[in-house]
Amino acid sequence: MKFLNLRYAFLILLPLFVSSFYAKAQLKGFDNLTYFDDRGIHFGFYLGLNTMDYRLRNYKNVYDNPVFIDNDPLKANAALKYEGQTSFAAEIYQIMPGFTVGGVINLRLDRDFDFRFTPGMSLGNRHFNYIGVTPLATNGQNQDTYLSTASAYVDIPVGIRYKGFRHRNLRPYIYSGAAYRLDLENKRVSESVIHLRKTGAYAELGFGLDSYLEYFRFTAEFRFSYGLDNLIRHDVDPVNTPYYGYIFKEVNSNIFSLIMYFE
């Protein structure tokens, strides 16, 4: 919790620090870095916060999952431990902040368009809630079951920025792109209950505002990453997995990011 408070403090204080430089420049009444956007290529880095979510589709009955076809041992294990219960729900119940960091390679295409390559890493958590699971140990009483899955993504995004007109030291833009992500934490955390693919493709859309300061360009951007792949996989031996882990029909990832660029 202390670490989360530090991240919140960082996110609040950094824009205030940068805005003080911008306000000073505006009071002096001059434009900063007037030839910055004429560079063919430039570099930078970014820091930010994210929240990670899943879009879930559940089977109405866990036995509808194809993994149970011709798998009598798994069915027998479910009937023994969960009194034959086959219907319940799973949902994301809590959104937690994560951290994003990486580098920037910006290639100027023309006056209005830039090509961006921004490799980095994103750390975060998602929390599942299985509703209505009834183990024998609870004497027939429903008991919600919680699971936390950490993610450590290696991000490989590329995209195009369409830039608006610059007004003094401000310039808005829209970002559109795609990303490929590899989850380094996937197997270690979730293997005991659910089985997810480590890699996935994302479509991304963002918007932001460039602020030209005296010595560098600062940018604040909001970006939404929409997972395109169904991450759930049922190609493993399910005998040792709690059978309620197979309630998922589709699991797709969403990531919301607030990113601050320094270029």
C-alpha cells in the first residue's frame, strides 16, 4: 500500500512540476523549441500508470467446456469436491493501478504525421471473483473464491500520430496503432487455476497534448489498448486444476494507460 501511495504522489507531483516550467515560459511570451518537430528522428522515454482489465465470457455450465469431453476423471473429481455443482459465475471485482515505463523512437513522416515505436514494460494486477463456488468444506454454503493474477508485460507497440496545429507551446494529437505483448508473469501465478496464453495482439487508440518547454517536450497521453486475442487455453491436463477454472469461454485483455513522455 505504501508503494501505491508513492506512485500516486509521483503522478500528481510530476505534472505540477512540469506545468510550472510551462507557465513560466508562457508569462515570458515566447515559443519554445520552434524547430523541434522538423527533426527527422528523435528519442525519449516515458513513465506512466495503467489499469488492467479482462473482458470475460463464461459458459453457462462448466461441462459445456470442450475440455470435459471424454474426461470422466475430471468430472468425478468435480462431483466429489463440489457436490456436482456446475453453474457459477466469474468476474473482475477490483481494478488496481500498475506502472508503465519505456523508451521512444519518433520518426517524422511529414508535417502532420509521425511514426512511433515505444517499447517498454507494464506491471499490473487483475483480481478474479468466482461467485457461488460450493466446496464440501463449507457444508453446502456458497463461498466466493478470489484469485489475483499479476502481469509483467513486455510491450512492443507501433503507431501513427496525427498532429493538430501548434498554438504557442501546445499541440494536440491523436494516436492510432497496434501492440504485441508478452506476459512474463502469466504461468507462475495463474497456472494453478486458469490457463492463459502468454502473448497477445492489441489495437490501440490514444490522444494527448504536447507541451514545448525550454529544454524538452513534455507530453501527457491517455491510451486505450483493446486485446484482440482470446487468451484462454484448454490444451493442458486439467486433472489437477480446480474445475471452476474452466468456466471461461473467452478472456480478452484491456489496458488503460496514462503516459507521460519526455523527448
